[in-house]
Amino acid sequence: MMVSDSLYCTLWMLSFFGQYLGEDLQFSGPANGAVGGSVVFAPDNPPSTTLNIVQWQFGTTLILTAQSDSTTIVPEYSDRVSFDINTLALELWDLRLDDSGIYRLTVLTSAGGQFTGETSLQVFERITNVRLIGPEELLIEGESSANISSEGTGNIISVQWMKDNSPLSPSNSIIFSSDNRSVSISPVQRSDSGEYQCTYRNPAISETAQLSLIINYGPEEVSIKGEDVVDLGVPVSLSCSANSEPAASFRWKINETDTDVTTDTFTIDYTDFTHSGDYICTAWNNVTKRNATQQHTLLVKGGGGLSSGAIAGIVIGVLVAVAGICGLTVYLIKAKKINNCYKLLLYVVKKSK
């Protein structure tokens, strides 16, 4: 919609003399935006009276003029701005670096009141291609060093480091470079394991890269859990554990003799006296090339001191004797000699007295 010459004159005067009319319209503060992004300018205290004319400018360049029933946007901004007559908010999108500067809002009310206000915009280049580069070799506690460097492009104002979502602070073993874009840890400790984050930031945008570190250590604190004393025939399970990264592998010995058990658990389904002795568990870390051992003494008791072989022999002997007696009895009955045998047995008993 075309505006009249008198309206243009009014707008020109507002534009030219607006800086002397006082800045009655307040804005929260300077705005920041990223290239390609968008921003909204809106006064905190828009006039409550009926508006006659509203004007937005960038520097000395007119962006738009609006009345209660129409809005006119200049051609160079026609596809990049929108305006809300109720809040006086101006939205500018597809931001460019040259959009940085001062934005002025001028309002003329139907009662003849004049309101002006200014705000500023700073447009920053986008931050892209942020990444972290860490050590490729395996890290061993107390021996290795770890260097983590960061990369990224764009308008980078600050660099922030975090570990497991908490700020990473310098220490005797953690040293930052002068530009804060790399960190060195020497020597590494198991507490250095975790997720490292590096954030490149400017007032408009931030980008974060992540990197995981695993510190290998151990084995240590080897322990064996299980019974110390068991009765003959009772099953036994001994469990070996160790503090290790990565998880340790295990081997077992009995009385210094190797076994074929290579798991963390040594199981005996049926104990006998040969199972008494010293059980030695050795934990091995294939990365650190370290090992640690623990010993557990097991005592199998019961059965009057007889071995399982002796007990089996006695049982078999009793069974044979019973079978022999039964056979002899049958023979004597059939031979009708059992009466004479009985008399002989009585004679032997009397003589023994």
C-alpha cells in the first residue's frame, strides 16, 4: 500500500529527529544471532494507546512502516522479516554478518505521543566441524599419557572443557594449552576414565564434541569367597574376583599344582579328603600384563579319618560276607547238616567260656 507524502514527511522527521525524542521503549538487551539463523526484536513496554504509525529501521535504512490496518516492507527485506502489530515485534531471519548493527523502533500514537527505542544485533559465523582427537594407543594407569586436542571452524569466542558433565579443572596431572584448545593428562589414573566434552561457543551458538577415555589398570584386590571347612561329600564352590580394567582372566592351582579351571569359579560336586589343601587363584590382565594371586585353604573333614576308597572297600566286604552267609545257610539246610553245625557251634561257645 502506498503512503501519502505527508506520511513520508512524518516518517522522515521521526527518523531524523528520533534520537532526540528520548528512548522510551525499552529492550531486554543486545541480541545475538548466527549466520542463517533468526532473531526477534520486541520492546518490553509497548504503548498501550492506539497506534497511528510504527517504523522499524536498521541504522538509517528503513525496514518497514505500519499502521493499524497495513504494513509496508521495503523490497530488500520483503522475504526476510515479519511484523506483529500487537507486540511491535520484528522478526528477522536468514541472518547475514552485515545485519549486525543498531535497530530503531519509532511509534507515533493517535493521541500524538511519540515513543522511540533502540536495540542492537551482533551476527556471528556458525561454529562447525567441532571434534576431539585423542590417543589411539591403549592407556595404562601410572604409565601412559593422554593428549586430547580440539578442532573447529567459525567465530569461536570461548572454549569450555567438561568431564562426565562436570567442569574439567587443571591439576598437577591435567594441563591445558594456552589457547585452551587441548588438554594433557600425565600420568593417567583410573579416575581419568570417562566422557570428555569440549564446547566451542560464541554469544549466538555453541557446538560440542565428545571423546571417551578408558584407563586400564589392575588386577588388584584379588579375593576368594567360599567355605573354609566342609564335611565329606558336601559340594563346594570357590569364587575368585579382582578389581581390573578390562576384566581379569583366572587360573587355579591346588597345592601348587595347575588345574584346567580357567573361570572365576572353582566347583567341586562331591568332596573327598584329597580336596583338602591350598587353592590359589591367579588373576591376569591381558592389557596391563600384570597379575595378582590370592590363596584359600579348604579342609574336608568327617568319616573317622577313612578315605572314600577305604569306605567303599568296607561296604563291598560287608556285602560279600552277607552273601556268603546266606549261601552257606541254604547249603546246610539242603544237606540236612544244619543241626550238626548248630551243635558244633554250641560246643565252641562253651569251650570259649
